[in-house]
Amino acid sequence: MSVPASWYLVLSAVLFGIGVYGFLTKRSVLIMLMCVELMLNAVNLTFVTFARTLSDIAGQTVVFFVMVVAAAEVTVGLGITVAVFRRRRTTSVDELTEMQG
Amino acid sequence: MTLPSINYLALAPFLVMSGTALVLLIATSLTPTRIPRRVASTVAVSAAGASLLLTVIQGWQIARHGAQLTAAHSVVMDGFSALATASISSSLIFALLIAHDWEGRERFVGAEYQMLALLATSGAVLMTEANDLAVVFLGLEILSIALYVIIAFNRRRVKSQESSLKYFLLGGFAAAVFMYGAALVYGATGSTNLSTISYFLSANVLVHPALLWAGGGLMMLAFAFKTQAVPFHFWSPDVYEGAPTPVTGFHASIVWGGAFAAAIRVMISGLGTQSDTWRPIIWGLIVLSTVVGALFAITQVNAKRLLAYSSVTHSGFIWLGVWAASPRGVADSLFYILTYAPTVLGSFAIVALVGGVGDSDHYLKKYRGLARRNPWIGGSLALLLLSQLGVPLTVGFDGKFAVLSASLDAGNVTASVVAMLAAAVAAFAYLRWVGSLFAEGDPDVAPLVVPWASRVVIASSVIVVLVFGIWPAPLTHLAQHATLFFQP
């Protein structure tokens, strides 16, 4: 018995929603970063599911691009977070109030 | 297995920039001493100049053989990409020259800044010629990831790192939203290729368009974020204020060039058949951006924050041309970007000089009497601000006139009128600044010392503003030939 494709789509939508919710409500930079990663993985799952239903290889290759970019993004993001942490001893965005936008 | 054929001329500006960045990176790690600032700037400016020359060759090829698709139809070389790349490359030369003086003032050595600037610009160049949602994403991220680092470049300033972190979090979020939108569009149309999407949508009627609409809406959200359109502009004053001033200029010219080019490609080349669906959203972006940008610009006391809100207003104007979704609207939006880039870079060259060591003080009161102390610098800033305001005989007027007439032609009367009224409101912010330049200043303040690189940037931007302000025909002519490869 195979799981229908729509289940995967619902799962990825839920994962994406959790990522968005977490990003908008959590105040720690690290958790926000993890939420972005969760959103990108939801994207990957969506691409793979559609690639399978459409019998099209292109959707699966996009996933590799997304994974590489996500890794690069995390590397840079953690670097910036560490730089800020060394100066301010905090990773909470609420305490980053040097400027009020 | 056969590899897709690649037209290297189409990718040449991208390859020159990213290749030079990699050479600088390797040279930095291999040399025992740090690379002198002059060498790094020379190498980077030559790369930007080479890519500018390559766009001329591209333009000549396109005129002879027409636009070309390459690399498995994922990259396109057309008049639009060639002109946008030319605009981005010349902006990079300006931005590097501003940064050259800035690095001297801040006593930074090494080639890291030039390397990151080249990398970020190569991403913007890739975005202008993307014909596939995956390539748009790649360009966007090459641009953004280098930009996050370059915004945090000033280690001695807390604001620099703080603004970088804010931009990084929101930028990562926007990129993920864009990609989810791309995934949904892929599911609805069966391809990530913009031309294939467009052919599919013109040949088929979707029974359930919700998937496509949701995907297009999410991608549009990401573009609105990158182009600082209200309500996704909230990060821009902080990032403009916090980033080192040369990077702020970089942002308002190069990042915009890439982001608007990609937005135009996706919305018009890819989803142009759905324009009736996305037009109301862009209409909202136009009205909100022009009005909110103008209202907030008036209340600012910080020069960089004022320019941030001013660019929010300009973003609304460029979207007017996108709304028209006609060849003429595309040409006029491109013309606006083409002329706004040197104007804003010249302004930021002067803001960087006035800000002084450590980007310490950007308050407007510091500009009081600038035109009396430094008549040339003060006069140039006044002219550049008047151009942003849209005074006739400056290039800003021609840009505003072009997008407004394109949008009126397409029947968008309300948004055009609102944008014009908002521009009139924003005039107050610019005129107050210009007025204070000529006011009686503090006699104890010493005149600015202007290094040669900044002189070149300011003089060239003033020449562009005046010459093309009085005689815009060559530029409009170029922009009209810079058509998209495919437009439904």
C-alpha cells in the first residue's frame, strides 16, 4: 500500500507552517535559523513529491541546489551570530536594539 | 549522456566576476602579507570594467543574431539582461571606488571587501539572465549570502553586525518563502523553466488555479522584500543605517538591479498570462510604498534613514512600470533603475564622506552649510537630491515621467495619481535637506577633504544626471531595445 502524494504535500505544508510560526514567534536567533531550515526542507519535500507525481527529474535536481544553498546560508549565519554574541553576550533579537526600525 | 551546450558569452559577465572573486580569495589565503588596498581595488574595478565591455559584445551579438537561450534553457541572453548587466557592472565600479576611499579612512587592508562585492554582484548578474526559477534562487542566494557578510564588514561597529543579523534572518526567511512559492508553481505547471511555464499557461486553463496563485503570491512576497516595497520594507532603515555607507550605496543600486530584473522576468516572462490576478497585489505595493515611504522620509533626522525611505518611494515607482506589464512598461522600469543607480551612488559617496571615520555621525544637522564650505560637493549633493525628487532637466524627472506615462497608458490612473501626490509630499524631505546645505553653517567646521576616487564617482554621477536629464534620448532608446526574450 502506497501513501498518496497529497499526504506528502499536506505534511510539507504543515512543516512550512511550523517553520513560519516559529520564525515569527521565537526570539532566539538560533531557533529562528532552525525554523528557516525547516521551511527549506518543506520546500525540498514539496519538490520531490511533485517531481514524482509529474515523473519529471528537474524537480529532484532543484532539491540539490536548495540543500547546498541552505548549508552555505547556515555557515554564514552562524558566523554572524557568533560575531554578535562575542560583542553583546546575547542571541535574543529582542535585545538587539541599537537601532529602532 | 549529452551535456547541454553552453553559450559562454551569455555567462561571461557572471564568470568574470565570480572568477575574479575566487582568484582574490585564493590570493588572499596564499600571500603571507595582506593584499594592498590599491591592488585589490584595481583588480576588482578591472573585472567590473571587463564585464561592462562584455555586455557591449553581448548587445552586438543580440542585435545580429537575436536573443539566445542556453544551458538547457535556464539562462537567457537578451537585450534586457545585457542592459541590466551593464547597469549593474557600472554601478559596481562606482561602489568599489566609494569603498576604496572608505577602506582608507577606516584603515582596512586586504582584498576581502572587493572579493565579497564581486561575488554579490555576480549573483545580481545571474538574476538578470535567469530563465528558470532555480537559477533565480541561485542568483538571489549568491547575492544575499555575500551581502550578509559585507553588511557586517565593519567589525568595530556594533550597528554593522546587528543590521547584518536582522537582514540575514529576514533574507533567509524571504528566500525560503520564494522557494516554497517556486515549488507550488512547479507543481501547478510541471516546470521550473519560465518559458515552459508561460507556454503551459497560455495553452491550458487550470481547473484549480489556487496552487499557482499561492505560489505566485509567495514569490511576489519575496520580491517585495528584496525591493523594499511596503509592507515588507521594515528592515530597510535599520540595514541602511547599520551597513557601512559604501555597502548601502551598493544595496540601493546593484541589489535592486538584480531583484527587479528577476521580478520582471518571473512576473512578466513567466506568469505574464496571469497579470489580471497579480496586478491588484502590485497595485497595493505601489500605493503603500509611495505613500508610506514619502510620509516617513519627512520625519527622519538621519541622512541614511531618509535615503532608505526615499528608496522605498522609488521602489513604488519602479513597480508602476511592472504593473503595466507591457514592453514599454518593462523598458521604462529598466530606464528608472538605470538612472536611479548612479544618482543614489553619488549621494551615498557624499554621505560616506560627511559621515567621517567610523560612519559615526549621519545626522542631517551635520549637512548644514556644506555648500558654503565645499561648494562643489554641496552643489553636487543638492543636484543629486533634486534628481531623486524628480525636478525637470534632471534624469530623475525623465525616469518618473517614463514609468508614469507607461502606467497611465495601461490604464492605472489611481495608482499613478497617488504616486505623483506622494512624490510631491516626499519633495518636502529633499527640499529641507537641500535648504540646509545652503544655510549658514557652523564656522568652526573644517571643509571636507575629498579623495580622488570619491571625486570620480561624484563627478560622473553629476554628469549622468545632467547630461541624460537634458538629453535622455540615447538612454531611452537603449532601454526600448532592451526587450525581454519572451513576453506573452
